[in-house]
Amino acid sequence: MNLSAGMAFQILQSLFVVLAAPLLVGWVNQCRAWLQNRSAPSILLPYFTLAKLFHKDAVMAHDASPLFRSTPYILFGCMWLAAGIVPVLATDLPFAPAADIIALVGVFALARVFSALAAMDIGTSFGGLGARREMLIGFLAEPAMLMTLFTAAFISGSTQLTTIVETLAHREFAIYPSLAFAAVAFVMVLLAENARIPIDNPTTHLELTMVHEAMILEYSARHLALIEWAVAIKLFAYMTIGIALFVPWGIAEAGDWESLPLAFAALAAKLVLAGAGLALIETLLAKLRLFLAPEFLSTAFLLAVLGMLTHFLVRS
Amino acid sequence: MDFLSSPLAGSLLVAVGWLVVAVAGLIPAGNAAFARRVAFPLGALAGVALAAFGLQAVWLPAQTMTLPLGLPDLPFHLRIDPLAGFFLMLLGSVSAGISVYSTGYFREEPSGRLALISLQYHVFLASMAFVLLADDAYLFMVAWETMALASYFLVITDHQKPATRSAGFLYLLIAHLGAIAILLCFGVLHGGRGDYTFEALRAAELTPLWATVAFLLAFFGFGAKAGMIPLHAWLPEAHPAAPSPVSALMSGIMLKTAIYGMVRVIFDLIGNVRWEWGLVVLAIGAGTTLFGVLYALMQHDLKRLLAYHSVENIGIILLGLGMSMVFIGFGHPAAGALGLIAGLYHTLNHAVFKGLLFLGAGSILHSTGLRNLNDMGGLIRIMPRTAFYFLIGALAISALPPLNGFVSEWLTFQTALQAPLLQNGVVRSLLPLFAATLALAGALTAMCFVKVYGIAFLGRPREPAHGASTPTSGDAGQMERYGMAWLAAGCFVLGLFPSSFLLMLNRVSVSLTGGGLSEEALSGSGWVWLVPTAAEQASYSPIIFFVVIVVVTLLAFLLVRHFYHGRVRFAAPWDCGYPEQTSRMQDTADAFGQPIRHVFGPLYRMDRRLPGPDDPAPSYALKIEDRHWYWLYLPVARAAEFLSSKIALLQQGRISIYLLYSFLTLIALLVFVR
């Protein structure tokens, strides 16, 4: 396929991710409401919230620095970039070779550092508290995430996400023990990185427990909207990474335009299941005490390492 | 010989030029303006020239020269090859920024002292150049010791303070322990043949046992200078004691000469690298990395914190070198070259961003007089430019794309991912674990620099300990800013155009080990793409990455502005319904590290005093100390004191007793020597 068609597809796919991400959040919220015997809000509620926030006037603390004002855009840009790297519908992404899985983890780290810095900018006690906790979770989750991705990289002999997905999609349907370990670790990291129960609760504003919400307490209006949107894209990106690594079947191959509708249907079905699964996890589990988070995440890390070692053992 | 076309002669000229500048600073001793206006700018120019010569040398075959100096029959040998060229480039380019900065930084220094600082500073630079140029053990040791002494005198610039003097003593002591090990290593390599040129040492045939002894001596000897554990204790003492440009010079460049020595001796002089050595380097490197960053997180003195980060980064460099040795030992030269390149690339990166960070710390110290993070806050409003440069350095050291720290860590990860090549199953599964250590350290570094930046530059000014508001003299001066801008630009260049440096380092690796990257990697790496092995295995394009992230961020901004509005209202921060908040309620540096203390508690030596429930005057104290002091340094110091007190019994202070000793010695000699 020629490059310009590839570029067009690349841009369309990242736009699709950016626009569809709030829908996934709406779906997760809906499932959670059903599971908790509440009447569910509309699945489109996140879009309404974003529209409302964009129309409001931003309120900012007197001594907010330029860093505080630019961070929402940087976060949004980082997540948009991530949306461009992950193969969602097809593995044919001309931009993907520019950033591999390690760079992808780097993008998430960049976003995390900026949001933590912005949280400390105003100088309230909550901001620092949130930043500190977020970095704690981040440094525990990042190695676990890398080890998970390395397991997949060892299996396919590449750190390009597109190559990994192509290799893994062609394998026969069998359970790889290494991937099974990695999948469990990945789900744990996903929960932690996306501020989900049991590590964090996206709906709480209780000072004893909040992590992510404490960081964005000073944001309002369009800045808050951008951050919320970036958070939605991040969840979408993580879910599609998980899908690409562990259940890649159905994704369109390079140049195979006819199978795009099928890929779209497969992706929708997988995301519906994954969203429901996330809601189920969030309903069944209770939030962990902050200092149990290291245990949770080091378990994830050890599982990922175990997965990698299993790969070496089974292979040799 | 045409001087300008020969990098060796040019580099020699620069080194001698530095010596001349050093001495010239002494002559108009009453005129501090001379050192500031002439000596340091000339030193910076010489640095730029040296960088150009070094760059040229990387692409040329090795050149040698013999100087008719030194002892009779023992002249100085000089040689420049791609490895030396690369390090000369590092020395020249980084020192240029620091010299420019010094022009501004030392503006209030009294005249006599400034002349002395200029003398020691330039002698220090020249001695580092000679270390890199030396081609025999004799010149190498002379330059090495000159370097140690010059930097010792620079460290004790503020010698009126007892803490500075003891920091200097500790530095000198460990530097000399290292020097003895290096000397012994040269002795082992030399094997009694009477020829100390590196050429003869290279040609020496060693048994595996002696080769391993030489390796260990070199590794620990140079490691003492580089600051790897457990020989790192001098770093967090000496760096805060020295003036900031000197800290930048020591941490950015001098530690790198130790890496140079390590690479030169292990890969070049000893040769025949064994994979077991690689495992030793990896184990120490991983320990150094983790230990450095964990202790850095506990510091509240900005310069001590940066010093512990230097320890950490030396560990990262050692991880790259260690992986390289493992791969070369198992006979995979391409993967070995990749590891070596990753290590050397990180050496250059660390020099640039750590130099920048120390200079930033210097500007803070200069403007506010503060080194303790807990007294700072909100500096971004007082010193916005310094804050900008410091942010670049902080992002670079945190290994965030698209800056330079990320590139070298990415290359190290890629080296670790070559592990399936290895024949030995245990080593194969160990390598990814070292990569995991690196990942953990990278994320911890990010946490630490969020802490530094958030506490020092963001938030509101915390009141200093005694209630007075922080006095400041505004942003950094012009020359200081130029120096920082030079290094900050280096962070971008090294981060965005890594391929040209990859090709350069590939040349270093080929000349040193005979092995380079695969053909596919070299043909795949152009301006835009960085390809360490093969394009379908891994690639990274920082420039595309950077452009895309800037474009989408701007696009987001413009779209929001276009479809909505940019209205802002200003208000007081949200106070949770509790209006009496003060700036003292912000997080402090110690509080920020509290989760780490909780998770990694057993690794620290903590002494915590908590107030009781009915304490009338409650106080809270926490002291965290380096464990290495207690298991290594203090026992050794006590043993040394015990031994010397026993030996001191010989010294009675009476002439008759000393005559008796002479008499006994004579008798003994008469018995044994016929």
C-alpha cells in the first residue's frame, strides 16, 4: 500500500480513538451502574460532560505558572500520540516505527510527570499529596508494564507493536503459559495506571484515598475537559494494547482493506467485553489501602517476570 | 606537521593552551576581571576547539606522538584514536558550557581567590585532556594524579568550613585507593618487561587468572573514581562542598574519565573480554543504579541529591558496558557493540544533563543562597529562565522521550532484548532482569525529579527556617544562562538526532573491539531513524516523535481556541473550606520521599524520633544515613586506627630507643645479608 493511503488511515485511526474513547468510559460507567443496581446514565454522558466543561470559563489560582496552563494540552497531545501508535483496527500504521513499546511506555511516563508537576504548581497540600501518590504508583507500575511488553517482544523478536501484533495474530489458537502470566500482570497494571479500583477510585474525592483526582483538583472548564478526555483516551489505549497483545485475532493485516469492517466488529465486541469486565472488577473488589498498592504491583511485576522466564524455559 | 589538520596535535595544543591560561590567570593577580573576562572565555573557546578535534579523530585512524618530556629514557607517549576522540569531544563540548557559565557565576568572587580557582580549574581541564591522550602508563598516572589533586583543591575552595575540609579529605583518600589499584593493574599487565607503553601492555599475553586480577583491579580502581558502590561515599560529600561549576565539571566530566579508563583498560589493554566479568559489572551496576536513586530520593540538599543521581547514572553506564562484555564474551560482537554504544552514549548524555542540572542548582544557590529544598518553593516565578533550563535537564535525566536520556536507556533495553542470542540459559534470563532494574530506576528518577522540580520551582515559597522571607537576586545572569542554554541545546541535539552519534560510536566500537553493528542497522539508521539491530526488530525516530507531539499539542490548543474560547478567571486556590492555609502546609522534600521510605525501609539506616502522646514540646526528627558507612567505612577506619595505634608504640620519642632500632636493624642485616 502506498504511503499516502497509509498516512490517511493513520490519521483516521487516531481520530477514531480520540473520538470513541469517551464512549468506552460511558460504557464502563453504565455497566458499573447496572451491576450496582443503580439506574444507569446515558452512555453518551461523558460527551455531554466534556461539552459542558468546554463552554465554561476557566477558573485558575492567582499564581498559576505557564506549566500549569500548558499541561492539559501536553497530556492530551501525549495520549493522542499514543493513540496513533497502538494498532487498533489494522496493523498498517506508517507512524508506528517511530515509537516502539518502550517509547510508548515513555509517552505515558511523560504524561504522568507533567500531570504530577502541574499538581504541585499551585502549592496546595492536596496537589503535592496526589503527585506523590501518583509517582509511587507510577514507578511500581512502569517496570511491570515493561516486563509484560518484553515478554511479547521476546516471543515475536521485535519491539514494534505492529510487528508484535502481526506475529501474535498468526500463531495458532493455543494458550502460551508466558502470555497467560503476562496477561494477568497487564490487567493489574491497567487497573493501577488508569486510576481504577483497587488502586484508585475515579469517582471519589475523599482526601484519604484519592490519587488522580487530588492532582487535578485545581483544574476547571476546558483544562479539566482536556484532562478527562486524555484519561479516557489512556483507558482506551491500554485496553487496545491488551487486546492487541493477548487477543489479536480479527485485526486487519497490512493492505487488507476488505477485512476492516470485520476488524471493526471484532474490536467493538472485544471492547464491550473488556469494559464490562472492568466494571465487574471494580464492583467486586474493594479499594486497597495506599500502602498495599506496592504489594499489588510487585505481584504484577513478579508475574510478568515469571512469564518471561517461562518463555525462556519453554523455548529451550 | 600541519597542526590544524591533525587532531592529535590540535588536542595537545588545546591542553597546553589550558595550562597557559591557568598560569596566565596568576600574573595579574590583583585583577579579578582578567580571570572572568579572559581566562574562562578562552577556556571555553579552547573547549569548543577540542570538541572539534575529538570529533575529527573519531573518523580518522589512530595517531601517535612521542614527547621528549618526562624522565630520561621514559618519554611521554600520546595517542588519539576514536575512543579518545569521543571522550575528548565530551570533555571539550561540556566544559565549554561550564566555562561560559563560570564567567557569570564567579562574578562576586574576591580577586585572589578567583585567580586560584581559575588556575586549578584550567589545570584540571588540561589534566583530563592528558588522561585521554596518554599512551603509556606513566603519563596516564601523572595526568590522573594531577586531575585528582586539582579537583581536590577545587573541592576545598571553601576550606574555612570544617565540613568542606573533611569532604575533601575523604575524596582524596578514595581517589588514592583507586589510583593504587590502577597502578597495580598496570603492574599486572606489564608483567616485568620494563615497557609501560600501552602498546606493550596491549600485546602482553596473560593467563586467565592474571587477566581476571587485572580486570578486578581496573574495575574497582576506576570504579572508585566513577563513584560505583561501595566506593561512592565521597561523591555526596564532595559535590555539595565544591562550587557549582566545579561540581558540574566533576560530575559531568571527571567521572567520565574513569569510564574512559575502564573501557580503555578492559576492552583495549586486557582484551579477550570474558562474560563472567560482564556479570560482575552488571551486578555492581544494577546495585549502583538502584542504590543511587533510592538514596537520592531521601535527600533534601539539592546538590547531594544530584550527586546520588550521578552514582545512579554511573550504574546505568555500567549496565550497558556489562551487557556488552557478556555478549562479547559469548561471541556476539554485534550485540556487544550495541551494549558498548549504549553505555558510551549514556556517558555523553549524563555529562550533558548532569552538567546542566548542577549549573541550575548553582544558579539557585547564587540567587537565593539556598541548597535545602525544604526552604525553596515557587522559584519558577522568580527565575523563569533557570526554571526552563532545569526542566529540560530534569526531563532528560528522567529518561523521558524525546530527550537524550531516553535514547541511551532505549539502547540499553534493546541490548538486553538481544538476550535470546546467548547460549547460557541462566545468563539469558538474567539480562532482562537487569533491564527491569533499569526500568525501576528510570521511574524512580522521574519521581525524584518531580520532587525536586515541584518543591524547588513550583508551589509557593516555603518560609525559611527562621521566618525571614527568602532573599533573592532574581534570575540567573546572562553568562550563566548562556552556559545552561548550551547544555540544554545538547540535550535536544543528542535526543533528536541520535543516529549520527550512533554511527560515531559504532566507529569507536569497531576500532576498539573489532565488532560493530550489523549491516542492516547501519543502512537503516539515517537522519530520521535509529535502528540498533534491524528495522523490523526495533526502530525509534525521535524527530518524528517530537514533531508529532508538538503538532498534536498545538492542534489541541488551536482547536479548543477555535471552537470554544480562552477565557480565564483568577481566584484563590481551593482551600477545602478551611481558609487558614499557609505555604508551610505544602509537601516538603522529605514528605515526598515518605512512600519510598515506607516501601524500601530496610535499605536505609533510619533513626526516627517521634513525639509521645502527651509530650509538652513535641518534636519530630528523622535521620537517614548511608548503610555503607556502617558495614564498610567505619570498620575499616577503626581497623586502621587500631593498627596505627599499635605501630605508634614504636615511636617513643627518645633518641636512645631509635638508636637501638638502628642497631637491631644492622644486626638483622648482618645475619641475613652476607
